[in-house]
Amino acid sequence: MQKETEIKLRVSRETLAALRDHPLLKKRNKSGWERRELFNQYFDTPDHELAAAKVALRVRRDGEEVIQTLKTKGQSIAGLSERNEYDWQLAKAKLDLKKLDGECWPEQLAGLDKKTIKPVFTTDFVRERAEIAWGRGKAKVVIEAALDLGKVIVGKQSEEICELELELREGEPAALLELAAELAEKLALMPCDISKAERGYRLNDPGSYALSLPVPALVADMPLDDAFTALAWHLLASSQRLAEQYRFNGHWRLLLEWVEQLSELRALLGSLGQAAPRATSHDLRLALDALLEDWRPLVQFGQDDEDVRKAAPEQFAEELLDVRWGQFSLGLARWLMARSWTIERNTRGNRQGAAQLSNWLGHFFAEEAASLQLSRYQQQPEDLAEQLPRIERILAWLHHARGALELPELDRLFGELNKLHALALLDISDEVLEARVQQALVVFQSRAWKHILRR
């Protein structure tokens, strides 16, 4: 068994060709590019019980070699994945069920009748691979770079494979993100954690690609730094899955959710005060602002305009040909992995970062609620939009961390504040202004809001 640590980056054919001659890869290429044709047959039961257990089983023909591979359930964080991999050399291209036993076989599948395992789809592609190596401080890094071009085929359906795969052979996982980020400076690279096997299952059943990821459990006594890290990783990974699925099927709801994830990330990055000095997140906030400046108005217009919704998939495809989405995704992943906001902050910032989440949230909500001055917007509802960033900061933490606070009716407050936020986004009319006045009063008079203001 070996542990596979890799990052997959979706690219265009033009980018794939440019990577072959990229100066950075040329400089660090220790082996030259080797071209191989890989033919892969994937297997599962008729009910896809292996896929349900997060297991991928294939037989690969690589030149004269035939290799049976089992990949078991691992973890994936924003495109960077780790999972266990078992390989067996075979004499011929026929699945050997006897090898699927012992340590490699998941306990979840212990009662499975292996004789029901049959071929389900193929992934055939040309791979150009090279050994990329360099010194990182005192350590050596070795990464296998693979340029893959081909197809996933399920019956009469197919989807193109066009990706850069970076697999760690030696060194720290952070080196994968560093290399990917350097390549993304001038090339459009889209981090995505969908495997070739998942693409096959998705072609067979479009709903099989799970968009929901395990929600981090934010508890009262965890340090703010840990809570923020877990939540930001979750939002980044979710946004990448939404982007991948929207690229695949163009369903409007997915684009809405993608923009919501980016909005929450932006709110979180602006919420931490001295715990995350603004200079440390400056570039990330600028990148997010640029994305939201384009996509937020589009989804708002698209709510009532079918032509906007129909045109959006093509606009999104153009977005993915730009460098900024890949740059932001990889930049945030590096920032989170290194906890860069903690490196040069002052003593007060260190205290805030180490504070228990419940204590910090209490102070944060109290300060933001006092600054929001809802009573003022009952008199001047036309100015409510100027408070959108503050409302979004409160909503982001209420959405994901209200369970860490013992305050009455926080769920109700979250719902009512969401209504106020929606009204703040609308164009001004007499009807909207009156609704803002009434909704500001509802929030102001809620039990949770009163408790927050008294803290």
C-alpha cells in the first residue's frame, strides 16, 4: 500500500500544450516528458456499492504492463487529496477478485458478493509525465507532473479528460500547492477534486457527484484560529465543487450557491480584526472582490431574467479560461495551510486567535450589532445598503457557528437577518423602503438581538 497525495487541475487543451514548455517545469524537469497511452477499465456492482463506499477499482493497461488498482476512501481539501492506493501486477487484463481481501478491502464491504463486480466504464487517455524536482529549504521535493488528454466513456456517452495532475513523491504537501500556484500565475488552472472515476459515475448518473461536504463542527471552546481555518477550508472546497458541477450541467441553482460561498468567504476574511491583520489577507480580499463585482450583479439580474440565466454557462466557461479563479483558489489554500495570518500579528491578535470561539463570537456580535445601529435604518431605510458588509459578516458566523453560543432564538434571528439582507440588495422603491423599516424593527426587537446588544 502507498498513500497517494495529489492535486488535480482542470485545464484547456491550449493550457495543456503550454504546460509542456512552461519555463518553471522545464527548469525542474529531471526526466524529460514520457508519453504513454493508458487504457483503464473501472469495475463496480450493479448498485454501485463500491462507489458508495468511496472505493475505486480499476484494471489499467500501460504498454506491456497490466496493473490492478484499488483506491480507498481518503480525504480531499480544496482540490488537494490524500487516499490509500493498492496496486497489483497482473499477467493479463482481467480483474483478479482474490486480491480484494484483507487490509485493502473496506470493512463496509465485508458482506459484498464480489462475483457481482462487473465493468462499468472506461477512461482512456494519453499521459505525458515527468519528474519535477527542486530544493525547498533544506528538503528535497519530487513531484510527478502528468498531462492527461483523453475521454471517460460510459456506453454512448463521453466526457473529455484534459487536466494537469501533480502527485507528491517526496516532500511536504504544501509543495504541491506552491508549484500549482506558481503555474497559475499566467495559466488558467481550475483546482477540482473530481477523480476520473467520479466523472464516469457522474456520466452514468448526473446526481452521483455529491456537492455537500461534511460541515465542520464548530464548538464553544475551540480557538478562533481553528474555527476560522475549518470554516474557510469548507467554504473553499464547497465553492470548487459547485464550480465543477455548474461547468458540467449549467444548473442555475449551482451558480447561485457558488456566489453565496464566495460572499461568505469574503465576509469571514473581513471579520477577524487583529486576529487576522488586514495586510495578510489584502490580496485574497481583492481577488474575491473582483469575482463578486462581476458575478453578484449577474445572479441578481438572473433571478428575474431568463435570458441572463441562459447566457450564464457560457460566461462561466469564459471565467474558467481566465487565470483569476485558479489564482484565488490556490492562493487561499496556501494561505490556510500555512496559517499565514498568524505569522506577524501582534500580541493582542495572538490573544484573539487563541480565544475560545464562544467568547470571541459574543464580543464580535455585540460590536457589530452596536455599529449596525438598526434604529437609525428605521428612520433612514434608503441607506441600509451601506451596511451590507457588516450584515454579511454577522450572517456568515450565524450561519455556521451559532451552535457555539447559548442565546435564545438564534435560528430565528438568522432567518430574520437574512430577510433584511435581501431587502438591502433590492432597488429602492416606496414598497422596498417600507419593508426595510418593518424588517429592521423585527430584527431589533428579537430576543437574540437584545441579548447580543447587552453583552
